Amino acid sequence: MNKWYSIENKADGNPVEISIYDEIGDYGTSAKNFIEEVKNVSERDITLRINSVGGSVFDGLAIYNTLRSHRGFVNIKIEGLAASISTVIAMAGDNIEMSENGFFMIHNPFGQSAGEAVDMRKTADLLDKIKSEIIEIYQKKTDLTYEELSDMMDKETWLSSQEAIEFGFVNNVTEPMKIAATFDLSKFTNVNEKEVNDKLSLINNKTKMTEELKTWFNGVKEEILNAVKGEEVSSPVEEVSVILSDNEAVVNKFEELEENATSLREEKEELAGLVGEKESTITDLTNKISEMEAKLAKLEATETSVEADTDPAINESDVVVNEWDSFAKSILK
């Protein structure tokens, strides 16, 4: 059966992993099922991951109360979107984290009613009561007044991770996360649906990261060329932060280039050592040949003169070319 949540009981000593990645109360699964499974984890710590548009207000409030009374440590991780009643569930955390590209949205509770005027008034009074209860929960985490929170809910306020931490809804901001699923946000009124889903999937960050990598590369390209040539390389003053989930191919290319440069430097050093040894051997042999020629000249006691008819020509194909120098020259052209 499909569920809007999952609970993974890890080995003792590790936090129980819970994920709410759908609409709360959907698929015919109520908070009752969720609460029963949470109670089975006893007093173990809980890590609750949230990426949800909200859902049933009553289910959400029941889940909040259950997590708030849990004796183990509750760590909340908002990995994408926490909207509507899922923000209330998040307030149950002893620690609340939010991804850099996430959203935190609060609004007034809404519902449907049918019947006479008295039935409508009962529904309106109930919604007002629920709103007051939600505001009191938010106030336990933030320094915002009742009036400020009420106004934010009236306007359907969407907060970035930075705004959420400034208002006190979350404790810290974590690395951005790429969320594959997109949400139907048509039921909300104060939102750019495409903008939210694009940010959650990190689409907007691609241009930013491309420009950042371009700027960084322009600053260190001389360092890379010097490394290839085997010259002394100074450490770059600035570093670039790279999101692996968004730029794996680019990062892999740079890592490959760095590995190749290191390998080439090592090969050049090894070749330089071999050349040095050969040059020393050649020098010794040349000296010995010179000594032997001198001795032979004395023994023969006859002067011999050899002259070439034409100037000797150098056959360029016979010249030994250092492969490293050839590679370096090709780069510097």
C-alpha cells in the first residue's frame, strides 16, 4: 500500500530514519498509522526528512504532538519544501535544518463546508481556532509576535532558507539538494510554481555555477599551464565551491586534468633523472675515449689528417626529441 511516509528502523544506536515526502493523510493512510509506528521505536533518536506540500491539518497536529513528546532526540531535515501543515510538524524538532535551495511556507488553514449558515460559522470558528493553535506552535520557535505571524499567514508567506533562519523557524542551513519530484502548487495563491520547482531541482543554480566555474578557471589557468610545464606553482588565492550533484561532469574533468598534470610532472622528473644519468655516463665515456685516442696517437707516432669533402649535414630525423618538450611546445603554441 502506498504511504506518504516511510520509517526505516536502523540498527540500535543509530537514529530511526523517517521521511515525509508526499501529501500528509493521502493514500488512505492517516496519522494514526504514523503514530503507531513512531511509538514502536521506543526512546531512540529520530531523523525526520521533510519534502511536502502539507495535507491534513488534524493529522499534522497529531504528528507534531507525538514527535514533541518523544523522549529521544528529534532532528528535522527540510530537504526541499516544507509547506502548510508540514511546517508545523517541523517545529517538533529539537534541531531543525533546511537545505539552501528549500522553501518554508506558512498560510491560514482552509477547509470546505456544506450546510446552512450556522454550519458555515462553525467551520469558520474552527479554522480560527486552528490558526491560533498553529501560531502558538510557531511562537515557541521564533521571536515573532502573534500579530506578525498572523499577518504572514494571511499573506501566504514563502520564505527562503535564509529568511527562515532569520525569523527563527530553522536552526541552520545545509548544502542545497536536488529534488527530483515536482509539486502541484496550484492550490496556493501567492507563489510562482515554476520558480519554486526550478529552484528545488537546482535548475536556477546551473547558470550561477557555470559562471562561478568560468571565473575560477580564468584565475587558475596560468597555474595549470605552469603545472604542465613543470614550473613552480603558487596556490590559488581563492577557491570555488562546487555542487557535485549539479556539475559532476565538469568536476570530473577538472579532477582528471589535475591528475594528468600531476602524472606528467612526475614523468618529467623521472625523465630528467634518467637524462641526467645518461649525460653523466656519456661524459665519462667521452673522457675515456679521449684518453684512449691520445694513447693511440702516441703509440702510432704517425700524424693522420682526415678532411671531409663537404660540410657534414645534420639529419633532423636522427635527432632525439624529448617527448615532454614536444608536448609542452604544442601547448604553448
